[in-house]
Amino acid sequence: MRLLLAAVAAATVLVAGCGADPQTENAAVSGVNTSVDQQRVTTTKNDAAAALVPAKIRERGTLIVGAGFGSGNPPLGFLADDNKTAIGIEVDIAHLVAGALGLTPEIQVTSWENLFIGLDSAKYDAGFSNITVTEKRKQKYDFATYRKDDIAFEAKKGGDWKVTEGKDVAGKTIAVGSGTNQEKILVDWNDANVKAGLPAATIKYFNNQPDTYLALSSGRINAFLGPNPSIAYHVKTGGQTETIGKFSGAGPSLQGLIAATTKKDSGLAPAYQAALNAVIADGSYAKVLERWNVSTEAIAKSELNPPGLPLTS
């Protein structure tokens, strides 16, 4: 098994991985397995967890997973060299959960926005897509946690600007994903800064990572605020940027958590929790996180619907 970031490629700026694009070639040079043959970590069926799966899904035999990473978000979710096979941390965790439940995973790549539409309509049994537990989302969805959620600011190398608190973004131009908890935190910081007499940050939105990183390299934005695994991956493999601040994805008073997500009261969340605790116990979970260089975001046990990013902060 090739491990993530075995070596550093310092030339091409890495963005979403697909096909024979330069970023995929760079990933291959840096030791990331981007082939269809992922040699994934596997687990065995856990009978106790499988018994919690609703009968209609057990009879169907598949777990339909929404992967809302769109054109790609390495290492969380992106496309293999064939430009169609979904790979990454989130995909590997979904495979583990399905395996523990005795189901075959069916990964359906979609956009972030359509992921939640699909969960609402029960098109997807689960969302595995770096989804943070928030109090607002808990009104519509149930969660079984599987990873810590940290977010980070990425800027061009060599600057002296660091982000250690909300006031540090005042007057800057920052890209962020629409509808994410990162966006909410940035908006909350803006509100607090304006009340304190500081200028608001200008928030920019881009359709994909290539456009975001082009804006960063050209100086049209000062920073990108995104999931820490993605930022760390890009900093390491691209070689042109650096992390200038890291925070919990649930705000200053709470450790953010990433979770398997399902429509509220679907009955699936307890099965996901049991499956996750089974793969934590058998060691396969730790191997997946190690494979993608995110062992620091491991949790000791899965929780159902824990406290999340507050409605207001």
C-alpha cells in the first residue's frame, strides 16, 4: 500500500484530482495511490451492527452513499486515474462502514448542494463527505461521528500574516465554500469585527478548487479557508502555499466533529455508530486514517448527534 505524502512534489499546484490532469500526475509523484486499484483497508461483517440496519436496506444489500465532493477535494474525496472511481478518506470510511454492516457500498459522486437534497429525499442512505455536526443540521439530519473536524487558512508562502483569532481576517479577501461550517464561522467573525469597528473580510466563492487556487496564486484572494486535511494535502504536495491558522470546525468552545449523515429518524444512524465503533475496535479505522495522513483527527468512539457548531456564536 502506498502511503499519502511519501515524498513531496514541489512544482505543480495541486487541485481536484481527475483523469490525467497535472494535479493527478503530481499526486502520483508524491506517493498518493490514485489508481483504480486502491488496495483499500477492509473489515469483516459485524453481526450486532448489521442487525441494526432497517430490513429494506438489508434486503437490498447495498449502502447508497452520497459523496458531495463534486469535481474533487483531495484527500477527502476525488477521482482516480480513470476519472470515474471515487477515492479518498471519506470513500474509504464509507467502505469500512458498509463492510461492517455486511453491505456493498454504492458511491454516488454529487455536488455539495445536491448531497443534502439527496439525503432529504432518501436518495442516499448516508452522506460521507466531511460533513460537520452543526445544531442547524441536527434539525434535519442524524449523525454518527467518525473524525475530528479542524479547519485551516491557506495563503501563499512567505507572508507574515497569521490568523490566530477572528480579528485577524479584518479587511482581507478570503475564499470559502458556500454552505459550509467554514463559511458560517467566517461570517460570524465578520459580524463581530464590524461591531468592533473593524472592516469586514471580503468573502469570495468559487465553483471548484482549480479556480480557488488560481485566485490565490494570482493574488486575487489573500487566503482560502477550508477543511484542514485538504489544506495540509495541498500545502505538502503543491509546495507554493502554507497554513497560516488552524481552528476547530465547531467554533472556539467546542471540538468540531465529522459524521456519517442520514435523514432524521431514518433509523440508520445507530447502525452507522455501531459499525464505526466496530472498525475503531478492530484497528481498520486507524489504518485508513494513517493511510491518508490524518491520524491526528482520530476519535476514540463514535457518538450519536453530539453537540455541534452552535446556531449562533
